[in-house]
Amino acid sequence: MSVFWQSVLAVFAAVGFYTLLHTVYEAVASRVLRMHGTAELMLYGDGADAASEQLIRIALRMRRQYLPGMTITFVEIGNGKEPNAARHLAARQDIMYLE
């Protein structure tokens, strides 16, 4: 086998080994973070706006998938008098709602 093909094979072997190590590290780090990590997420928005409800749903999905210990706080910057989907969603999903 020529030197060129040996070099190509060595590069592929190195990339494969790095990928294996990186995958193992990600699995271990994410498991440790899920078990022992905590975080707090503060969302600011108008509770009557559909975008705020979407933000809360995305935050809930992130909490469920990555950080079960994460606390979510929604801070109302609107008037809070209109029909408020964010308030109802926060009450059902263990989210702190501040007006």
C-alpha cells in the first residue's frame, strides 16, 4: 500500500476515534447534567400573545428533554387583563407566573 493510502486510512481512523470519544463524552456529560444540573429560565412577554404561548411550550419541551430540574418563570409585560393563555398554561405546567 502506498504512503498516500496509508495517510488517508490514518486520517479516517483518527476521525472515527475522535467521533467515538466525542459521542461517549456527550452521553456521559448529558446524563450527569440531567441528574445533577439545575437551571432557571425567565421568559418575558405578553401573555395574550400567541408567541408567548409558543415560547412556554418550547421551554416545557426543553425542560422535559434536557433539564428536568429547570424552573421556568414567565414575567407578564402586557396588561394581563385580556384572555391570557400564558397564565392558564403556567398554572397547569408548574410555571411561576409574575405580573
